[in-house]
Amino acid sequence: MPISQQEAAAEYLRRKKARAGLVDFSQSLEIPGIPTTEPTDEEDITTRKGRTAENPDGIPNSGRLKDRFEGSQIIYNPVETRVALLHILMMQAIQRCIETKRGRLMLFAPPGCAKSTYASVLGSSWAMGRKPNTQVILGSYGSAIAAKQSRRVRAIARDPRYTALWNEKPKLLDDQRAIDDWSLTNGSSLMTGGLLSGITGNRADLFIIDDPVANREQADSPTIREKTYNEYIDTVMTRAKPWMSCILVQTRWHEEDLAGSILPTDYNGESGLIHCRDGQVWEVLCFAAEAERDDDILGRKKGEFLWPEWFTPEHWSTWRDNPRAARTWAALFQQRPAPFTGVHFNREQFKYYNPFLPRGLQ
């Protein structure tokens, strides 16, 4: 059906803006949200070279998800929420990180704030289209959650509107069935896996770590924290091309979770460019559920809540007003793993003392 010159000009502008910026890219197509169908057992296979269909990841079958055949796609409901200010700030920072050689970004926000959607799903698909031969690796605490995000990226890559945006008209290669390692016709690729199950293979132009901590038990385990940090150093960083950008997306769980082990010891919830213990300068975006800093990144006054268009005060009160959930509120929602008031002891109970007091004084 022919279109008018005005319509053609509007479409050209839409594509040009989507190629140039992640915010406009997010508005140029539907973002896949919750799947309305799931893979069946018969479709839970992979043809990835060098791995068996029974155990492609070298981990138990439980928790492993594989994409279904090209002719039997998973159907997704689109994300229904409007883009809020926090999402615009997220996408602007994600774009800066992707476009910066050796870009570093930490993104902290409470559960349910769509940080994975904008970083892992939109960030990956935009990076793979904007520059041919871009290798993206997406790691999480488990292979299943990384595969879930990979499916959503593939759903975008299959959208004809996505293909039409780019000069190379990238499409999913016909023989790409493995959800943990697939490529586009422009040479870009996405590999996914669990951090602790080992991620091997190609080097990366962009590495996204999305939710490196599964739960409180893992967060409180010194062994798991040490393993996670070692995987970051020994696996993530060794996958890097010299200019690789890295995005860390998480809610805070513990003072020495992966983000905490990188951030300076005196980090106190601020956003901005921060020189960290790994010797790198990271851009940090920290969104607290309830504003408590004068320099709040969203310009909120103290006591104002995050994303009020979506979350009601009653939503936050489940944790905020529950004394037994003080640690959960401080860590997962305020991004302060150490509560101001403490869990068992208040900070004001600890006093400085003069080390030159008489012997024997306790």
C-alpha cells in the first residue's frame, strides 16, 4: 500500500531517532513483557555446537530453559507501563556506557522497576543493531534467568520493525535455535549463562551482569560472595575485548555483594561517577524506593517515593512499615545493605572512646 511523502518522512525520522538513541528506540517497537506461552518439554532442546541436547550448559535440567523452534515462537504480551523519568535516566546511562570504550555502569533499583527490561533486553538489542559484529554476553545468577532475557531480545530481533531500523537489515540466522548462543545476519551475537556455572566462549564488546545474587541465602554466604566476585574477575573481565563496556544491574543485598565489593568502602548511596576499588571509574545510578538524600538523582524531596505513577505508598508499606523487614527495606529497596538503625543494634549505641583511658577499663 503506497504511503504519502509526509508518512514516509515521519517513518524516516522515527528510524533515524531510534538508531541514534536508546530512549527513541524503546518507543519505536513493542517491548516484550510476560510470555503468554512457555516452551514444551519436546521443544526444550538446543543445537549449539559442541554441547549435547541433554545438558548444553553442564548443569542439571531443572531451571534450564531453551528457545522453541523458529516456526513455533513464544508469544509475549507487550510491556504496558509508560516510560517514567527513572527509565529515561536508565536508558541515557545505558547508552552512554555502550557508546563509551571501557564504559562502566552500575544500576541499582528496587525489584519490579524494569531495570532488566531496559538494560538487558533493550540495551542488548539496540547494541546488536547499531553496530554490526557486536558480541554481547549476558550473565546472571543462573542460566534460566539469563535465558529468559535472551528470549525477549530474540523476540525484538524477530520484529520486522527492528530489522527495518538498521541499514544492514539484520535478521536472526535461520539455523539459530539455541537460546544461550545465537547470532544475527549482521554478525552481532548474544551469549548467555549463569555466572557460577561458568561462561566460556567468545569475547565481548558488551557484558551485562543482571542480578548476580539469587536470594538472601546466597547474599549472606561468604563462600558464594567470594565465588561470584572471582567469576567477575576471572570470567567476566577475561571475556573482555580491550574496549568492552560492562553494565551491572542489581538490587543490593549485602555490603559485600558484587557491587559492594567493587564500590569504595565509604559508598553511601550516591549517584554519579565514582572511582572504585577495582581502579575503574563507574557511573552509578542508585534509585532508592524512598528519597533520603538531598542530591536524589530524580530530584525528589526526602520522603517521596519512587515511580508513583505505578507504585502506590501501600505497595512500599509492606516492607517499610514492618520492623521485621528492616534489613530487606534497607537493602533491596533503599540500596543500603546496612540499615541506618541497624537490625539488632542501633548505630548510636556505639560510642567512640579514648584509647588512653586507665588499664582494665572495659
